[in-house]
Amino acid sequence: MLPEERARPVQGQCKALGGDWSRLRAWRPSPLVGASLVAHGCGVAALALQPGSWAHILALLAGNHAVLACGMPPRSRLLGPNLTRLPHGVALTFDDGPHPAITPRVLDMLDAHGARGTFFVIGERAARHGALLREMLRRGHMVENHTHRHPASFAFWGPWRLRREIAAAQRAIADACGREPRFFRAPMGLRSPMLDPVLAAEGLALVSWTRRGYDTLSRRPDSVLRRLTCGLADGDILPLHDAPSRGAAVGRSMVLEVLPGLLAAMAALGLRSVSLPEEPGGAAGAMPARAGAPASQASA
């Protein structure tokens, strides 16, 4: 389905959920993307005027694509806005969930420390565990978009396929918990040059991180914790994963080994755990003082 064909139903859904359709941002290309669009337009015009120069034009465009690739790494802003730090506080973010055996334990750990988390969930998993998503929101955490199926080739897709994947996750998450996400994180943090206009059309802001611990790759909790806490400071955004770790026993995850030490390190430094800001450039929200029921009581 084309974006134009989806625009009216999604607008209605957004309003039904209490959203504000006017908050969708107009897309403005970054300087690098704008220059790339000009280069492609000039290449097409030159090819029409001088067909024999196709080899030079092709070389020029290949060089342009090589430059665009420099903007694909997770923390880059060359291809558009990218939230990598906050005005204050530390944002603990969790990708790839929800997982019925791991996410409830993460929620209980956060509650025990009065901490707030942001969960970038996969749409297919959200659809299967709606009660767990609602429990996250009930406890004051955020539920955001991490694609519908977490495809490994996501960063190399075209705009129509990107839009379908992201919109499917938006619908699945909204149907599961009654709230549309406001933020998006790409699989492995890698972004396509075509991602920013798609996010603008869906009303989403891209979030990456300040530093990461590689908890999906490392088998040593001390190494993961050291990477996350080295230089830990106010404004950091830290990624973890509330999903089974590679090679771990069933129901086990590196996050369960690392999170207690990370929360203790934050407390020792006097750092607050905060949510992402309501607006991408706004202030982050602090965790309200409250007690939650054990997350293990939430059913899928």
C-alpha cells in the first residue's frame, strides 16, 4: 500500500488514540542529502544532454553514494536529525523486546531503583504480548518503535518498504497498548539515506545512543558494564536488550546481569534515570515516585 493510500486511515487512528496529527514534522533534507538530490538531478540532466558522458556521470553518482554511506552509522547526523544525548539525566533504553521471561524482571529492577526505561519494541512481539506493553506504560515507562520484524537488511531498503515496515510496527504497538510511539530506533542503529523522510511522514524522531556496551555480542557482563559506565555522564542515552542473549540459557539475558551494576553506578554518580523528552529537543522526564506491582503478574 502506498503512503498516500495509508494517510487518511492512519490520521484517523492517531486522533482516536488521543494523538495530535499536527505534530507530524515537515521533512527538510539535511545539507548532505540536499546536495545528493541536486547531484542526481544534474546527473540526469547531463545524461539527457550528453548521453556519451554516462561513464563520468555514473562515477560521480557512485562517489556521491559513497559519501552518503558515511551517514549510515548509528550516531551520525549527516542524513538527518538523530537524538544521541539528552539535556539532563540518563536514558536507559531497551531494544528487541518484549520478552515474557526477561522484560518483567527488567521492569522489577527498574522499579526497585525508582528508574524509568524506554523500550524500543518489535511490532510482531508487541502484538503477542500486549498486556506486558500495557504494564510498561502503567509503571511510567515508554514504549517506542523498533520496526515490525527487525530485518537485518533494513538500512538498505527503499522508502516504500521502509514505510511499510515502520507503519506496521506503529499499528501493532498502538493496537496492543493504545498509544502510538513517538520515537524510533533502527535495527543495529544503521540508517538508510531514505529513512528520515519516512520517519517525518510517520511523526517519529530517530534515537540512537551516546555509547553502547555490545550486550548482544559480549559474553562478559563486566566488559559490557565497563563500556557503558566509562565516561558515564549526565545526558547519556544507553542501549541494552531485553531479549535472550546469544548462547545464553533459556530466559537469560545479559541485561539481567548488567542492569543492577549500571543502576548502582548511576546512583553513585548521582545520576537520574529519565525518559525521552516529549519533544525531541525538549527536557527529559524524571521517574515519579511510585511503587509498581511485580511485572511477573502481567500476562501476555
